[in-house]
Amino acid sequence: MYSPTDPRAALNTNTSTTDPHAPIAALATYEFLALPPDEVSDLGSKTWYVRGQNFVLAFTRLVSGDTLARDAAAQKEEYVIVLPHDDVTIDVSAGAESQKVSGSGVVIVPPGDSAVTGHGDGDVVRLFDVRTTDVLARCGNAATYAEDHPRVALLEPWPDPPAGHRLRVYRNADFPLRPGRFGRIFRSSAFMVNFGDPKDGPRDPDRLSPHHHDDFEQCSLTVAGDYIHHVRTPWTSKRSQWRADEHAAVGSPAVAIIPPPTVHTSQAVGEGVHMLIDIFSPPRADFSAKAGWVLNADEYPAPEHVTTA
């Protein structure tokens, strides 16, 4: 349940499209710096790959001057770059386009050849949907998705941008926080990225927000501070599928893959700045239906069944 002051309290509840009797997956967490990287470049950049049902997240500690390249043969769909911190600067090129991007935000890269080069060391996150098949086997948890999770609806991409694919840059600094709006939300045809509001200090334990999603995973990327992900698995008719509540402590950077329809909430703990970015694939219809919440909605239309209120 959300508190009455939480902007999500007025969201509509969606009806699940998956088998209500299927097994429910367990929470999975990955603290990147505690795991060996999946790739190390010649210059020393380290990349970890983690996947969900419909996407792959690549987290890179990019070394200054190093480049992350994608070629047209493999990259037939657009992908998303998430810059989690304000102290990062990159050059992004895609085809004939190029831009220098500084500060936190989102970059949507069109299909085809592209490159990301670091100015100074910094963290760069790339999001690929499952149609980009060459990255699937690189994921440390690839075996977890050897078969589709029956509780998670498969990716059905939303409409492509009417103006066509191109390099699109959305800097958080250009979108000031606003009361009544939930974070900073951007979407592509396959992803929704929500930058939570940065907070100082721990979250009030009497103001948590346990909730569930009927048929989509939540990927929570912690980029500053320490968190506890509280997760409760609903009982099914099969006692063998029951599991105890989980209270998974993670630092930053880390990813939590939260499966439906578990009840969950994330609690910032300890002092200092806390920052969490939520990622969904495909985009969420309930967030998209809230007028003004998706900051690039004019460039990426929602399907006809999603009505904005």
C-alpha cells in the first residue's frame, strides 16, 4: 500500500495476462563490485551483464578514453544509455550523429553502428532488449532465463517514434523535480527508466510502500547508498512453492530483479545520499497513463489502449 501522499497511490491496477497458478520466481540481487566482471577491455574498463526476462543491463566502469562500440550487424534495434551520475561525460556517436553528454540522464541510441567514449572515468549503463541476441549469453545469470518465467509477460514493443530513429538525449538537469510527479520517467519503445529522487539519510521505516506488479519484473538499480529490498512471495495452492520473506541488503552499484507478483518495497538505510533507478521492459502502462509523468511522451507514443488521464 502506498501512503496517501505518494503519487503512485492513484495508479490503476492492471489485470495479469499470465498463468496465476505458475511458480513465482525468487528475488535476485547482484552487487557488481563484489562479482568478477564479465568483460575487461584492453584499457581496463570493466563490464557486468545481468538480464531479466525481456532485457539485458550492462553496467560498465568506463575508463577515460575507452570506447563501447556496437555494430549494425548486431544492433538492429535502438538501445538505451543511462548515465546515473552528474560527474560523467561521454561522447556518443550513431551513424552521422554525435553528441557530447555531461551529467545524469538518458540517451536513446538508434539502430546501427554506434560508439560511447568516456571523458574521464565514470559509470555507464546500457539497456538492450532481448531482440539484441548477441548480449544474452554474456550475462552472468543467463541460465536463470534458459526458459521464460511464466509469470512475466513477454516483450511486445510499443510504437516506434513517429519522427524516426535518431540520437535522443534527455538530461535530468533539463527536467526539474516537480511535486506530484513521480521521479523523472523516460521511455523508448522497449524500456521505461525512472530516476528516483535522490534522498539524504535513511528512509523512514514507517513510510514504506509495499506493492506488487501483476505480470512484469522490476529492475531496481541502486547507484548511491545502501538499501534493503523487502520481498514477500504470495502463497499459491502448492505448499512447495512457498518461501520465507526476504530482506536483501545491497550496496551500490547493484541490481535487484524483483519478480511478479511479489509484494516488495525498497528501504534506504544508513547516512549519505541514496539514489535508485527503476527499469521496466516493456514500458509501464500505468505510469504512461498519468499526464505529465513520462517526460518524452511526445516522441514515443503509447499504444492505443493506454489512455492518458
